[in-house]
Amino acid sequence: MALTKTQRRQRIKNRIRKTISGTQEQPRLAVFRSNKEIYAQVVNDDTGITLAAASTRDKDLSSSKGTKTELAAMVGKLVAEKAIKAGITEVSFDRGGYLYHGRVKSLAEGAREAGLKF
């Protein structure tokens, strides 16, 4: 039985989520990547609350030009700035079943540059 791309990603995502969980001290930086956009949010899984979020659809980024990889780096910086403003300096990175490559890697590096530790 062959799996679709979505089913395969869901399996990988479930496997990752078994080990990664966001707490008050170290929330989870979750990434979702669609064909056009990329979304990132910092989540406390104990309470189920999103502490900071950013995406390419945000008003300050929607007018930005560049490749999808460059925009992903900007989203990483923006979510890191919002997280630091909320008092969060350390997160655990949840790549959401995607390979740590391309846009996902660019987002992570952008967040690291802006001061988040993971």
C-alpha cells in the first residue's frame, strides 16, 4: 500500500510530536509550509495557547518581495522578535514532518539570527 505525500508527512509529524512538546519554559516552534506561504507559531502545549505567530501573510511581510526561501527567513526573524517580546528565549523546533531543508531550514536560521535558542 503506497502512502500519499500527506499521509507520509502525517506519520513523520506524529513520530516527531511523540518526543517534542512545548512547555512554559521551552515552548514549541511549529512550522507549516504550504505551496505559497509559510507559517510559524510558538506554542505552549501544556495550556494549548499560541504565544507568538508569524507568516508570509502578515501585513508587514505581504508586501515584501523575494524568493520563498528569503521570505521564510523573514518569517523566522519576525516570529523570533515576537517571541522575545513575549519573554521567550528558548524553544524546541518542530519541523512539522517536513525535511530540514530549503524554506524550513531558512525559517529556523532566521529565528536563530534574531536571538531564539533551540
